[in-house]
Amino acid sequence: MVKKLRYTNALAVLLTVVGLSAPALAGSEDVVVENAWSRASIGVNRPGAAYMTVRNTGEDALTLTGLATPLAMMPEIHESKTNSDGVSSMSPAGEITIEPGQSVALEPGGLHAMLMKLQEPMTEGGTFLLTLTFSDGGKVTVEVPILGIAARGPEG
Amino acid sequence: MQRRQLLLCGAAGAGVLGLTLFVGWWRVDGPGAPEPKGQRPLPLSAMEFRLTDHEGIEVGPGNLIGRPTMVFFGFTYCPDVCPTTLSHISGWLEELGDEASEMNVVFITVDPERDTVEAMAEYVGYFHPIIRGWTGQEDQIARVVEGFRASYERVPTEGGDYTMNHTASVFLFDAKGEFVTMIDYHEPREFAVPKIRRALTEDVEGAK
Ligand SMILES: [Cu+2]
């Protein structure tokens, strides 16, 4: 399942909100966000994580600089790494540059949108809005479905 | 006087240098050297620890002998790696079906401060029903991790919270409690499931 839709106008936003499938609500012409998903949380004390593929369909490199969401006070792009001893660690990933025609995958065990200081629990079946900010000032807002805690991918 | 102090200083300096060299040797080549990578976990029968499972029952390594066992470390405040490992394991167990019902599958927390018995109970409830969650005193957790030749470390994060670095591999033991092999974090299902089958059938002393 690849949802690949691009929207730049208010009508599209409206259509999406009323339930037509479209992860990317608005924003930079050159960014396509696909297969966004997240796991439900237990309460608000534990951080959440969201995943997606961010594709640069434009002619110039794009740099993803940050995240914003009403769901969490401290959203940040993180990277999990597992070293040669099998030890996993997680740290802020900094800025992520996506070359023209390339994409970056936020997926379990690697890059992820870490959602720290949740404002409300992430409930299975719900969604939330996540805004990706780029160095050129562009913003793309994505509607992220919340799947079960044991979900393995965008299909559940 | 001046000279004597200098001499003393020199002697102390030589002493410090000697000690430094000795400490260096101890850490690098001597008995204090870090254990080589990939060192095998102890057999379960050689481990000693007391923990509590998510139903409040006292448990130890003895509870794992008699059936094949799968053990992994994590913590419930882990948003990425741990739920991913747990859901992979749930998937492997589904694929194994009835075969898996003969296994012990245990998630041991490395964050007992936040992972109380209640927290573990709620968390494991979202995954495959045979997965047990074990927690306990900090010193007991340290003993378990040592027995598995695993590691963990508390790392502060911005905003005053903390996260835990920890071994993310899944450990497999046969029914006698002998270590069989481990499944690395990024290992695909095609490799993971046969490894589990090996732990289920193997009673030869774990050929890796
Ligand atoms: Cu993270």
C-alpha cells in the first residue's frame, strides 16, 4: 500500500480531514510523505514514536530540520543504533538532508519521530497531526494514524 | 631539603608511572580486560538471581530450565527498539504456533526504577500471551545481565528524563538451560524462526 498524494491547497486539507486517504495535508510541493504510522501509548509518561517515508520529488536537496505536533511538547527526530556488541542506543539525529529524487525512511530500529512529553495518550484508531519543518522554511503536515502497541508497520 | 623533596617527588612519580602502567596492563591484557565480544552467556543453571514476574511471582533462572527459553532485555519507556523487538517476537511465536507453547519467553527490564510489576503486567499484556515480564531489585538485574554477558547503561536525556542503552539481541537456550544462539536485532524472520526451532529441538550442548 503506497499512499502517494500531494496537496498544496486548502480544499485538499478539507478532503483529508473528512477521511479521504491522504497522509500529506499541505506544504512544500516537493515533499511526499508516505506510509505514516505510529504506535499507541500507555498513558502519557512514556514517549511515543512515529514512522514514515519522506520523499524529495524536487530538483534541490531538502533538509529536514524539525518537527512540531500538538500531541507532544518535545517532538524530535531520533535515531536508534545497534552496535557490534548488539547494544542499542538512541539519540537525536540532527538535521537530515534528502537529495533530489531520494527518500528517507523513518522506520523501527532506525530513524524515528520521537514524541516526548505527550500531551495526551496516543489511542489506537486515532490520528494526530505532525508537521515536518525544512531548512527553506517549508512545512509539511501529515496526519499520522495511531495503530496498536504491537504494530509492526503501516499495515498494523 | 629541596633536593630531598625532588627525589621524593621523583620516586612518587615513578611509583605513579608504574601504577599507571600496571593499571593499563590490567585493563587491556590482564584479568581486568573487557570480555571479548560475543562471549557466550552462562548456562541458566550457572546463573543466580531472584526477580519478580509480572504476576508478582518470585522467579529465578531455575524457572527457565526444563523448557526451551527465549530471553531479551529492554524497558517499557523505550519507544522504538523494545516494542519492535516485542512485536517481532510475537510474530515469530505466531509463526511457530503450537510449537511455541512449549517455550519460556521472558522480557527482562533493565529499568526496574520505572518498570514496576504493575507496569510490566500492563505492557506485556499488549503482546503475545506467552511473553512474561520480569523485574526486580537493581542489584539482581545487574546479576542477570552479567550472567547473559549483556550490558545496559542509563543515559540522561534533555528535559531531565533518561533512556537506557541495552543489549537488544534475543537469547535462546535449550530445555537444559544451555545457551544455543542469539538473534540479532536486525535479523530477518527467515533466520530467526529456524534459530528458535533449533532451541526447541536441540539438546546437544549449544553449537553456535
Ligand atoms: Cu527516540
